[in-house]
Amino acid sequence: MLNGTNGTHTMTSVAEPTSDAIAKRAYELYLQRGSVPGFELDDWLQAEAELFAVASVKKAEAPSKTPRNSRNNR
């Protein structure tokens, strides 16, 4: 991931949700609603919001792994 403030790369072990994960969660929401059609976008947006929120919390809790520049280690 590129850090916008100084252009350095910051690596984290927490990945953002994939389209497949969002689709799976949206389908689960569809089933929970009784398989009623017509709410596909609502299901997708809710699934996306849920999964990105979880990823955000995990990213905040995960220790950041910033590669060290060899010039800074002298």
C-alpha cells in the first residue's frame, strides 16, 4: 500500500474484501431476507459496507510493517 503523505510503502497483513467475498455476503443477505428479489443493490452495498468495516478494524488493530530503508539504519 502506498502511503500518500510521504510516498513510502506500508505493508499490512489485512487485505481489503474481494468482489467474491462481497458477492458471497450479499447472497447471504438475500437468503436471510427470504430470497425476495429486487434488493440486489441494497444487498451488495450492505455487504460491501460490512466487509470494509471489518477490514478497517482489523487494519487498525494490526501492527504496521514498514520496510526499513537501508540509509536510515546506519
